[in-house]
Amino acid sequence: MKELDRVREYVTFGMVLADAGYGVNAQFRHALTERGLLWSVGITRTQTVYPKDVRLIPIPRIFRGRRPTHPTPSEDRRTVGEVLAGAAWQHLVWRHGTKGALSGRFAAVYVRLADGEENAQGQHLPGQAAWIIGEQRRGEERKYYACNLPANTPLSRLVEVTKRRWACELTHRELKEEVGLNHFEGRSWQGLHHHAVLCMVALTFLQWLRLTQPDDLSGDTVPAIRVQVAGDLPRPPPCRQCRFCTTLFSGP
């Protein structure tokens, strides 16, 4: 959260996306909500939830035996897997990629997450309201997510924002496979930091070329930058201010 707080002054967040490594942490979810951020995070099928209309039964004034210290939920909690197993699943296309439509079967239920105060029995009371979303991929594999968008959000919108993390996964894969992020063999943090920054700069440059160039190389549709990179125009002289620029613009 310190990193999010550091960049909030410079970055406007639409949605905070995270995998289950962060999403299973109730403190992380609460911290995002306290900062007024919308989030969609991965969770496990064993995450427990309560129905959205659950109530807390107050502690009775007259009680025989040991007096309880916490109110009692009016409904029993269930796991995400159990709740979504009985939900209505729909087939949705969430992205059109280069290899065709990416689709899956999805279901969502608005609930109260069991991430509130812990009672004497070690069970968490109802906490913040959120959507739980199930995704069934090819075969029987299922993934689960939690999202704090409003209760009237349609399923298509929930799936669209949740699957935006796919772009992050593709970026990580391209950083590793295309520009060598996973080829670092040093032992210092500074060296790793420099290596990662150069990899991100290189991938950003490649992405810029990809977005500014048409698929064909003929006709007047070819941008000037494409002609320049292709070598039909003289290259600009290097700035000679750093090794990176000298290396980038050096050559025949």
C-alpha cells in the first residue's frame, strides 16, 4: 500500500487489479476501499461469504451462562465455490484477440465477504459488500474473483474489468520472452532495477512502433517514423549524452 500511496499523487486509478496472492488478504482489500479505490482481485474458492441481506442479531440483555462478546449473523457463511455452484452461469466473450474471440463461462453473486471482526469462535463476521465472480475455463478449471463495483453492475461489466489483468499478464510475458527481463543474472538490487527499467523502455519503444505502423509497407499510409526506422531516411545523430542513446542510434 505504501507504493500505491506514493504514486496516487501522479496517477489516476480506474481499477486496482491483483491476483489471488494479494486478493486473499482482507487487510489489502480493506485498505483499497478506505482509500476510495475500486478493485477486482483474485480469491480462492475457500473464501467464505454471507448473503447480501445478512443481519447481525444483537447480544441479548438477559443471557444464561457465559455472555457472548459479539453479535450473531442471521445467516450461515458459505464458501465462494459453494455459492457460485448454484448460480446461473453465462457464456461471454471478453476479448477479441489476434487468434479469435476469447470467451468463457461466468457467474457472479453480490454478497458480504466474511472479512469483518473475528468472534470468539474464530469466525469472521460479515464485512464489506462485494461481487464474487466465477470463471470456468476449458475443462473443469475455475477461477474466482472479488470486486467492489456497485450492486447494480451487469455481469458483462464485471467480466470486462476483471479480465483487464490479461493485458498485465501479456506485458509480463513479452518482457520475459521478447526483451529478456528474465535474463538478469546479477545479485544487486540496483542492477536488477536498471535491467528492469531498460527492459520496460525497450518494450515501450516496440509497442510504440507497433501502434504507429500499419500492417502493410506500401503506399502513402506508411508513417514517416516507419520510413525512418526502415532506413530510407537518414538517421538523426546520437545525442552522445549517455551510453543508451549512443548504442540505440549507432550502426551503419
